Amino acid sequence: MSDGTRGEPPPPAVSLRDYFEAELRAIRSEMQTKLDAAERLNVERYGRLTDGQGAQDRANTIALAAADKAVAKAEENQRHINLTQNEFRGTLSDQAAQLMPRKEAEQGDKINTAAINALADRMNRSGGKSEGYAGLWGFIVAGIATAAVVFGVVWTVTHAGK
């Protein structure tokens, strides 16, 4: 700055008011520039934010559709499993209904044992050749009867209810 001693003209006289008004205009101009830049930055960020939200919404929609599809498939698989389990349970119930009760089987066994013991006693008491042949026929008849009873029990167990 020149004080006018070297031949330069002195600076124009500026009033204090004009000086502060010029400084305020410069500060306002700088602040307005910064505000405009901040506003542009906020608009840009808001645009990115809305784009990101749109992408996130699309991703959520896709994930929700995939989850719905997976749930539907799992429910269908569970229905199929339930059907096969119900069929298996039905088969077990049918088998249980066709099985001979233990008491009935034991009773049949006792009857067969008694018949065999009676035939054995008769054979032990029989004497002579003719009674031996008669006893042989008894054993044959008892064997056939026993075979028929065993066959009947096996047939009943395997083919009952079909």
C-alpha cells in the first residue's frame, strides 16, 4: 500500500461504512457460494439415497418372492411327507388288525399240544401189529391235521383282509 510519498497517488478515501459493506458483500457472496455447493451436494446425495433405496426395495422384493417360493415348496414337501406317513400308519394299523392275538395263538398251540399228547399216549398204549398200523394212521391223520392248522394260521396271518 502506498502512502503517497513516492509519487503515487494516495488511495481514495473510503468511509468505514463503505468498507464494512464491501466486506459484508464479499462474505455474503462467499457464504452463498458455499451454500450453493452444499445444496448441490445434498441434492446429489439425496439422488444417490433414493437410487439406493430403490435398489434395496427391488432386492427386498426379489428376496421376499424367493422366500415365499421356498416356503411354498417346503409346505408342499411337508404335505407329501404327511401323506406317506399317514399311508405308513394305515399299513401298520392294517397289519395290527390282521395279526393273530397272542392269547388266541397260545390257545391254538395248547389245543395242538393236547391232541399230539393224546395221540402219543394212544400209541404208547396200543399193542400188536394191527394196533400199530391203526396208530400209524392216527399219526398220519394227526400230522395232516397239524399241517392243516399251521397252514390255516399262516394263511390267515398273511392273507387276512386282502
